[in-house]
Amino acid sequence: MDCLFCKIAAGEIPSAKVYEDDKVLAFKDIEPQAPFHVLIIPKEHIASAGEINSDNSGIVAHIFEVTAALAKEHNLTDGFRLVTNCGVQAGQTVQHLHFHMLAGRNLGWPPG
């Protein structure tokens, strides 16, 4: 498999890690869209949110737990945004489930 995020999770490609456990990796986005912009990925390859099912949905709950811990650790008291894109038309550029966690500035709506 030639998945960029699988290679990052395996340590084959370096990243600026902010969190790691046996299931999840969080690292700084290389093109940040906010002062705080990390990507949170499952280490297991899941192509997108469209592939979540009863066998793998526990990872999403764990990602939300990690998100809450990161918000506390980084003192994101003014709020944050958590986004996942699903499919090319939605802007998904890497076909591996990932969540963008953004904070540190006012984030408009709708995102564009």
C-alpha cells in the first residue's frame, strides 16, 4: 500500500508529533491553516469516514478522546474546530481517515 499517512504512522516518513499511542497519531500539518493545526489519524488504514462500520468505529471515539486531551494540553480554551473530509469533492487529498484540529484564530463559516 502506498499511503502517505500509513507511512507516517509507521515512522517511515518523519512528522512533528504532538501525540501518539498504539492506535492514534497526531502531528502538525505541514501547511497549517491556523496557529494550531494538527492532523489526527488512526494507525490502522481506513480510507475515509465513509468506511466507518461497527468493526472499526471505536477508533473514532478514541480520536475524540485524544482531541479533548489535546485541547486541554494546549490550553485551547477559546475553542477549536475538528474537520474530516470524505472524498475528493469534499477536499480529501489523502485517502486515509484523518481529522484536522484547528484553533488559535477565528474560524469563519462556512469554511471554504
